[in-house]
Amino acid sequence: MEKSLTLYELNLLVRDAIEMSLDEEYWVEAELSEMREVRGHCYMELVQKDAFGSTPVARASAKCWKTTWERLRPRFERTTGQTLHAGMKVLLRVTANFHEAFGFSWIVSDIDPTYTIGDMARKRMEIVAKLKEAGVFDLQKELSLPLFTQRIAVISSENAAGYEDFCNQLNNNDFGFSFQVKLFAATMQGEAVEKGIIAALDSINADLENFDCVVIIRGGGATADLSGFDTLALAENVANFPLPVITGIGHERDESVLDMVSFLRVKTPTAAAAYLIDHLAVTAQRVEQCYQRIAAHISERLATHSYRLSMLSGNLVLTVEKAFLRERHRLEMLRHRAESLDPNLLLQRGYSITLKNGKAVRNAGELKSGDIIETRLATGIVQSEVVKSKS
């Protein structure tokens, strides 16, 4: 019977074999299925999935020791704008390591962030293609911001510095405009971003008539994981939302899919606030211009009517004066006629007037014997009794 080995002895043989046969560094493409930090060291679980599905065809553990991780992590996050997380494709430089007590793992000495950037860009392109195929990619761009946009629904982390900056910018604007802001708290980092923002959008949609637009903001602190803003479900919800959605989630380089489908993308929360203030200032200027045009139009109409009234007044005076002159002339003519018909003038010329009972006698047949008549002369009155002769 052959001599048996202890497990420790066997593992030592494995270690020696690996150290002799795998003594180089290798660049390996893999997907992170898990990642955690313990006492400054980074522990990763790597997988490779079937090209036509999601079934893993290979698995391995990897470690990045503290001194190396402190150098690689900031460079990766600064370049990609994201933290390493599950589901991310990575290109790692590794060496084989087998420890008799802890087993096999790959030791990470470098990470190529450009590989991950390329993979993220590919995923974004796939999502954008699906959105365009569904006809929703440009729906937000077809909306218009209301002229008096003052009721703002904000989706942000409750204690985020970016939210505080946004509110301060709005409240301290130079124009004295008043804004009503309501926060819908959501996680703005990591895998919970999609679920949190969609839930917030649902809450806003239930109270839609009380808001003019939605602002999604984050900011402050070190570079954080922004991968949650590159998901199909989140993009579809924002693209189909009935109110304009403004994003200010802190991307300095590439746009996220959320940025692409939103009504407007700005870099920072304060930039989002500045945009809303400027929009309202333009509206106020338009209102002032309309007021000035209306006032000018009214002044012009008043001036025109005043001129017409002045002309009418002048014409009225002339018309009245002419009417007075005409009537005065007519009265003068009537006076002359009346004077010419004055009986006294006839009496002065030698004529007389015979009256019976105060009425002029024009026909002798009107008289009978015994009637008393008066004869008026130019000087004096003579009374007579009528005596008719017998023929």
C-alpha cells in the first residue's frame, strides 16, 4: 500500500505545482458576481457566463491586498465614474496563488478601467437601441416646461448635500421668486437606485396635478457608483413620465441613459436650480414686456380717442355757433314780420279797426241793428251803436 499524505502535505504539493507552472501574470476578462472589502482588502468572486445565457461556465475567487487596492480603487473610480460592483465586467491582471490553509485564488495587481468603460458604453448603447425601437427615447424632449414652473418634485437622498444646495439656490435667488419644493427620498447610489427612483416617480404620478416638473439630483462627497442610472426599466419610466424630468446626477464625462432620455440634463444640483430660476426670469420678462405693450397700446388708443374727442368738441362748438346764428337770424326775420303785422302800425297810417265783443269785424253782414261796436283809431276809441237803414 502506497504511503498516504496529509491534507497539508497534499496542498503543499499543489502550491509548488502552481508556483512552478503558473509563475507569470495574466490579464483576465471576467464579471464580478460578488465584491466586498474587509479591513482594507478587496475580495472578489469572478464568473464567466455562457455566451447565449446567464449560466456560469467558470468561477474563481480573487483578492486585492490593501496596499494595492488603495492605489487601484481611486484610479478606477476617477476614470469610470463608478465603483466596482456586482454585474460589472472587468479586466484584471492576476497571478495564481494557492495557500495550503485557504485554497486557490487569483491575486489582483492591476485593473484596466478602459475595458470597463467600453463595456458600460456597450450596455448603454443596447439600452438606447431598445428605447428607440420602442419609440420612447425622445418622448421627454417633446414636452415643454410650463411658463410658471414653481412647484418642483425632487427625487434625491434626504440628507444629500446636493439636495441642500439645490434648495438654497432656489430660496436665495436674486429675483425673489417663490418655489414650492417637495422631496421624494430615494437611494441615489448602487443597485437600489432603479427601484427607489421608480417608486418615487410612482408617488409623484399619483399627485401629478400638484407639480410642474421633476428634478432628479445627487451630489456631494467622493465619486460614487452611478451604474444604477443605466438601466432599461428606469429609462423607460422616465421617458414615459408625463412631466418634464430634469437630471443633475453628477456625471462629468459620459451621459447616463437616464440623462439621455430626460427632458434636460445638467451637471449639478445647483445648475438645475439655476435653470429653473432663469426659466422663471424669462417668463417674468415676457410678462413685463406684455404689460408694457398693453400699456403702450392703451395709451395710444387713449391718445387717439382724446384727439377724436377734441376734434368732435371743436366741431360741436362750430356747429352750435352756426345753429345759434341761423336761429337768431330766423328769429330776427320773424320779429320783423311780427312788427310789420302790428295793428298799431296800420292805425298810424290812418286805418281803423272795428271790434265787436273784442273781435275784428271784417264783414258788415256780421252786424245787426243795436250792436255796440268799437272803432279803434290811431288815437282813441269810439263806441257806436249799429243802425241799419231800411232799403
